[in-house]
Amino acid sequence: MPQSLAWLLLAIAGALDVAWAVSLKFAQGYTRPGWSVLSLLLLAAFVYLLGRSLEALPVGTAYAVWTGIGAVGTLLMGVWLFGEALNPLKLAGIGLVLVGIAALKFAPG
């Protein structure tokens, strides 16, 4: 698999991770069947895509990038959908995570 495709699959897996976290919130402890089923489908999809991306990417780098996408995306969705607080310290944290993701993506080897 070309690395460019692996990075694309990893980005999609990260986005699905964010969608999974949001669906998990809406599932309310797996008490709402529709959201619960969606949550499990999203979980399966992102695990599959993460695994496929690992065919061409280093596991440490890919996992860190995927986790960063999930963390930043979920935090931003929490602010947007659920009115969670966003303050300067959280914004700084997001910035640091994004810098870390970029450093891992563009680091040689």
C-alpha cells in the first residue's frame, strides 16, 4: 500500500474515532439502541482502517497521529455539540498536539 493511501486511511480512521466518541455520548451508556449500534459500527470501521494504515506506517507514529486526531477532534466536537468549555489553556493544548502530529508525520524514517 502506498504511504499516501495509508495516511489517508489513518486520517479517516481519526475522523471516525471522533464520530465514535460523539455517538458514544449520544448512546448514553449504551441505553439508546440506535446510537449504540452506530457506535459499534464506527468502532469497527476505525479499528479496521487503523489496522490497514499500519501495513505501511510505523506503529508508533500512526498510533500517535490517530490519537491526536481523535483527541483534538473530540474536544472540538464537545465544544460545538455539547457546550463544553474552551479556554486559552485548552487551545494551547490543541496547538501542541497539532504541532506534535505534524512533527511525527514529517519526521524522516
